Amino acid sequence: MEISLKGKLERKMERHAAGVSQQTGFPSPATHYREPSINLHQELIGNSDATFFIRVRGNGSSEFNIHDKDVLIVDRSIVPVANALALVVEAGDFKIVRIPTGRLPELTVFWGTITYTIHCCK
């Protein structure tokens, strides 16, 4: 499985909130269909300085429902807890693991906690 790292994210300003449209003049019949756009950085990123997007290549993590071309959002500032998915470095390669209730194997280096998986359309 190959994993490609993307750069850091910019700091979030505020979370998405549905708004009421404001207009002048004659109201459009479609006004009630209009909603503000959703900024996924604001919705999915808790700590932008420690969060990375990672694209997965290959189906080596299908046991976790993570497939080729999916995007992982990994936060390096979150302390791993039991049963969370995490990205680790094992024998020089990235690997996706479920954190066991005990300790990680000694040859495994914890890299970050997977907070979200964005599945790619195929």
C-alpha cells in the first residue's frame, strides 16, 4: 500500500451554520433552496497545524473499509485510544492499524490518528 502525504491545512475560522438568505428587490421563488456552502476544513479539522490529508494507493486496508484512492484525514495531535484507526510506521513503511487495548508493538512508530476517511468514487 502506498500513501502520499499532502501539505498542512490552514487554520479554521468558524464552523458552518445554516443561514437565512438576504436579498433586495423581488424575491426569487427558489430562495428557500439556497444554502451557504460547507467548508470541509472547518467541519472536519480540529487542529489544522497537526492535520494531514493522505491519499491511499492500493487495497491493502480493505479490512478497515479503506480502499484505493480514498483520502484519510490524520491528526497527529490526538492521543491514540483503544480501537481507533491509526497510521503507523512499521519497518520503514506506513501502515493502517486499529489501536489494540494494550501497547503497540515495539517496532511500530505511531504517526497519527485517523479522524475521517473520505471514500473516492470509482
